[in-house]
Amino acid sequence: MVNPKDAGPQESTEQVVTAADKAAALVEEASARIAKKDLRGAASILDKACLLQPRSIDLLSSTAMTWLQAGEPLRAEEYFSRALRFVPNNTDILHNLALVRTALGRFEAAAECLHKLIMLAPLEPAAYNDLAILEEESGNLAGALNTFQRGAKLKSASKKLFTNFLDFCQRHAGLTDLQAVRSQYLDRWGADAVLLEWEKRNTKSPVAEVEAGAPSVPVVPQVKRAKIAVFASYRTFIDPVIANLKTHHDLRVFEKGSEAEMKSLLEWCDLAWFEWCDQLVIAASKMPKKCKMICRLHSYEVFSDMPRQVDWSKIDHLVLVSDAVKELLSYNFNVPCPITVIHNGVDLEKFTIPPNKKPGKKICSIGYINYKKNPAMLLYCFKAIHDYDPGYTFHLAGEHQDARIQVYFAHLLPRLNIPVSFDGWVEDVPAYMRDKDFVISTSLFESFHYSIAEGMASGVLPLIHDWLGADQLYPKQYVFTTPNDSVRLLKEIESGNRPQMQQECRNFIAGRYDNRRQLKKIESLITSILSGENREASNG
């Protein structure tokens, strides 16, 4: 904790002493709260101290750190920013502000801090490490490679920077020579335990482990094998999570059953994972609390009244799959428990770019055909594109879920006179995408839209209607507004280097949504909750 300094030259000596004494008393009170693990209460008290000593850099920084530990990165950013206004070249504050902004998903602002940090402290390897990871996370692979290379040249370069650089080389084979980076490591430290552990970890699979070594975050304590119950009305997205958790824990799945069976399972398990914010978690939240509980909310629930029916005091943590869903949830509901955003993941071994993929003119849409997918907009885009170039063909993989929409399609398509192929429900999506060139989304809202991410990983370029959050999940250059704007986007793609765009799209998905990384984030969250830590974050 801090010793508050004077509040500014404009105050009298008596006023300064009085303010300092009051602030010091508040700091002592906050320290007592911290000792009792009441971080939120401590941070609120430090807020008051900062009003008395608004120019105390130590106090502002301590308040920022306390808010961060309390799971409030926005408040932490506020106080670090205030401190930086008084000492704009303070490298510790710059670094902390960069890390907080990264956690908030404000990558450009975080990068600005790290670039300035490197300018002020050009021999500090942590700044290069964190900037490179951030650039990769943002899809700027060339920038990440350059930053790793600059950091690796430093005499002070750390083993952490080098192992993260090796991970980067594994994930993006062809951008740089992994063996050359390994040789640099050997020249500095030899075949030590760190390198041997890295090689052991990366020889388990021909594809590298994805976790890049998050920039300066707390280490999550390990826990013993736990008993986990997964409650899932529908297993649409949960199966990869179940498969991963089974390797570390004893796991049971509840899809439907009696209230007595649910109670029995809640008494058996150490932690219950509720997939969907639906009747299962509503019912469990009304029962006596027997275990730790996590709920994952996707998107449809936020447009219902179900979140209002949950007793959130019984829920230890809420997982959301996008920041847009978090925005909608906070606007419509009061959910007091800690929240973490963990995006969905894509299996990059399953979805790959076919060798020698040739540019073509096949545009596909994959998924159920219902009002949420904005099917009228889809047809209008098809029509605008066909009017621009009749060589384009359109392919729908999915099933109708609304008789009205089915009638609309049957009535309008002959009048539009556009070549649409209805391919029915497709089980083997990677095979289906192999000869497709574009995947289009005209949805009203999506929390992720798997077919877009899976298409990008497969070299199928995206055409994404501007639904809320689309430009946060995917590159802005692939977002359009109107049917005519979809034609504009298509023309821009046609004038570019298609193979390069395909590789950039795959790299973007690999950098952000590799399934192994997302599964590790879920495992890390579960581990931290079982270990007694429970902090709100925005992992992404």
C-alpha cells in the first residue's frame, strides 16, 4: 500500500497535512479490507483517498491495482490513465495500462502504450514480448514477427520471450525459421530445462500448442482431479469442452432428468457447468448451494427473460462468448457475479486450406434458415451479386425452420432468377467448404457465427453483414451494410491477392480462436474457481 503524497502546490501547508492525514487513514482502512480479502471494499475506500490526494502517483497506481484485483479492469484503466497524465513517461504505469487495455480488448490503445514503452526502455524484453503477443492476437503477424525478432536481438532477452517466439514459429510455419530461433536459444542458454520442457510439450502433436504465454498475468494454481457435472439441454457447442475436461477430471453429463437426479448430481460434484442460461440453471439456482457453479450464456438467452429468473447469488461465474452479448446482457439485466468473455474456438486441424486452392465464384451460406439469419437480406445480396456478375453461384447448406420463410423462398426465387443450390443439412462441413470461395452471413445478430470462422480457417473468404459486434469479432474490411455494399466488398476482394487474403484470414482465426487456446482458457477458469480465486476478466 502507499504513503499518500501532497495534493498539489495550490493548497496551504495545513490543508496538505489534513488531506494527507485523512488519506493515510483511508489507506490503513483499505489495507485492513485487503487483509480480509474484501478487494472491492478496499478499492472503494481508496477511491475516497484519491479525492483527497488526486496527484499522488503511488496512491493512483495502488487504487488501479486494487480495482484490477477486484475484477474491475475498467476502473483500473481509469486510475492508471490518471496517473499517466502526471508522469507520462513512467514505464511501470505504461506497462500496466497496456496489460489492462489488452484485457479489455482495446488492442490499438494497448499497442500504443507498448510502443511508447519500447521507445522509453528499448532494452526491456517484457515490452517486446507483450507487444508481439498482442500483435499476433490482433492478426498482425508481420508486426508480431518483427517485434519478436527485435526482442530476440537484445542481450537482455528473456527465456519467456524466446519460448513465446518458438510458439509463434510453430503456429505460423513458413513465416520464419523455427530452427534458427531454437539455435539462438541454444547459443544463449544451451539445452536447459526450459527448452527441454518446450520441446516435450511441442512434440506431442505436429501442430504446436497454442497458448502463447499471456502477457504478465497471474499464474493459475493447479488443483487435484475434480468432480465436474455438465448440465446441457443441448450439446451444440459443449462436446469439445467435455472431451477436454474428461482428460483432467471425473465428469458426468446431465441433459434431462428429474429434480431429484439434478440435486444428487449437484451434491456429487465439486463444480457444475451449466451450458446455456436456461431452465436447468434456473432450477439449480433455486436449490441449496452444494458446489461451485459456472454458467455459459451464448446469445439467444439474452433476448429472453431467463437471465432474470436465475438467482445469481448462487452462481460463481458467468461465461459469455462475445463482448456484444456482454453489452446486451448488461443493458437488459443485473447480473452481479463475475463475468469472463471466452470466445468460441475453431478446430484448425479439421478446417484447413486445401492445397492449390484456385479462386472461384461459389458463395455459400451454412446453418438453419430462420428469421435470425435474415434470409430476405440473403436473397437480396445474392440478387445484387448476380446482377453484377452472373458467373457467381449460390449454395445453401441447411434446413428451413420456418414455414413462412420456406414459402417466401419458393415464391420469390423464380422471380429473382438467380442460381441457388439447396444442399440440405451438411454433416461434413470441412468437405463442403473445400470447393467454396466465399461464405456469407446476413444475420440479424450473432455471438460468433461458426461458419464464418470455420470458412476463414478453410480459405473461404467472408462476406459479413454489419450485425452488432461483427467488426469486433472479424476483420472490418470484410463487413458490409447493404446488398449493394456486398458487391462493393466482392469487387475489392477480386482486385486483391486472393491466396494472400486466404492465408491472412486463416492466420486471423489461428491467432484469436484456435480451439485449443479457448479450451485452455476454460480449463484455467475452472481451475482458478476450484482453487478459490474468482476474478472477472475479458479473456477473449
